[in-house]
Amino acid sequence: MTTTSLTLSSTEPAHTGVEPTPEWFAEIKSLAKKRNATLLAHNYQLPAIQDVADHVGDSLALSRIAAEAETDEIIFCGVHFMAETAKILSPDKRVLIPDERAGCSLADSITADDLRAWKADFPDAVVVSYVNTTAEVKGLTDICCTSSNAVDVVNSIDPDKEVLFLPDQFLGAHVKRVTGRQNMQIWAGECHVHAGINGDELTAKSQSHPDAELYVHPECGCATSALYLAGEGFVPADKVKILSTGGMLDAARETGATQVLVATEVGMLHQLRKAAPNVDFQAVNDRASCPYMKMITPAALLRCLREGKDEVHVAPDVAARAKLSVQRMIEIGNPGTGE
């Protein structure tokens, strides 16, 4: 099964009616043990799903954990491309996602056919794909990247080579700005949630919280605004941090700030508050909630463990090609912390 194009109207949770009570928590743990399964949850999942998981993190870190796990099954609470990546890196394990409809607007912004056509226009270019892509797109990619290592990946490529960077236009713009690379084409894709966190909101929030630090994910539409605020002196430059989700957690553990404004999907606040309980973390946009991520409900996870649904499959030839693009990323020496 591969990811299909989804519309936001198709993101209503299909599995509801179960509350995350202590009894639910105990049953989830019991069923996972009986199935010999490892439970993985992305940072953007519902707090209850994060709390019941064996491991919480970004998609690439979780896929690495999946590959190293000594269990028969991986239950990936996230979106579909993440479960695919886990299957690519651990082909001998059975990988399940609690709701196979949980797609991703960013991954869906470029198809394999789109990429083939783009490559035909630039036949000598090196294709760099963000890990937030489908297995089929990864299979047509020369080297993958994460938000934390995208600059290093692009810098590792011969400066005379054209680069096709996909699919996120905001991450691509960030990489182009940092590297200064001119021979870089950027696909016009976006995560609808991150793109919706705009510069006006960031400016207003920072003005009303002048002592706060800013953690901004590079997928956000407001990343350029954050750099502008720092460059113009509206916000001290040392308070503005463009960070991956893993980078946000690292920064949270080390910060001396008492308040931090966070520009990313709101599920991230749960892990940040656990990492630094004495810091006041506030969302720049408290409506920045991914409906695809929230399709993984307590009821969906319970169904998954009871019935063994939904299994994720990646064709062996696609998986082999996709794995090469991930391995090339790791070989440059900085695999990053994920999206």
C-alpha cells in the first residue's frame, strides 16, 4: 500500500469512543507484550498516545529504533510515510499503523510521477528529498535529508551540480539562504499546518512576550519572519532559534529562559513541557494541530493491537531503492535528529 492523496475532509478519526483511562493504558501495554510489539509515537501525537508509547520522537529517530528493536512488530503511531520509512529500514518486521488513512499534506505535495517529470527537466541534477516523503519518492531520490541536517546534505554535493530540493519550499528556502547555493531548484510543497503559522502571528506573539525565546521549525511559513525580526533588532538574535523537533527538545533542556514561544505542530508542546517543566512553553498558533496525526486515537490504537490492523507494505524493489537514499544521508556523517 502506498500513500494516496487525501483531503482534509477525510481526516475525521474513524475510531472513537475510547477514553485513555488507566485501564486502557494497562490493556495497551498488555496487548503489545502479547504481540511482541514495540510502540512508537511521533512528537505530534495526542498526549495519551505519547505517554503509552515505548518511544517518542521524530520520524527518523523512531525508524532507527524500529530497525534495532528485537520485537516481531512495530506499531507506528504517526502518519503513513513514517510507517513506510520504518518498514524500509526494518523489512523483516511487521509494521502496523493504527489508521492507514493518516496521510500527510507535505508528503502528498509531490508524487513519483511529479518527480520523474521534474528530473527529466534537469537530467544531471542531484535529487535531495526531505524524509517527509513517500517510499516511492524516496526510491527516486539520490540522498535524503532531515530538517536538522539538510544544510550539511546540500553542502556535501559538488557545488557545480544542480540540486533539486523537495518537497518543502520553506525548508528549501532556509537551506538556500544558509548555504548561499544558487543552483538549487525548490519544489513548491508545504505542510498545511506549518505553512499556516504566519509571520503576523509570530510578530504579535513575540511583541506581547518580549522576554521569550522563539523556537521555530524550518517548515513554518513564519521562519523568514523570525529571522527578519532578529535581523531588524525587534527580537534579540540569540533568542531566535530555527530548530528541528529534536533540536527543540535539546534546546529546551538547556535553556535559561522562563518562557518559550513555539512555532510548530502543537503536539510538540507535550514533550517540551516534560523535558523542561519549569519553562512556560506557548504555541505561536494554538490552532496548529495536524488532523492526520490526530487520527491515531486511543480507540484506533486499541483496535490495531486487538485486530492487527493496519499493516504497512512497501514493494521490495521500491524499499531497496529508498533505503539507498537514506543510507547515503547517514554516510555524510550527520544523519540528523529527524524532521
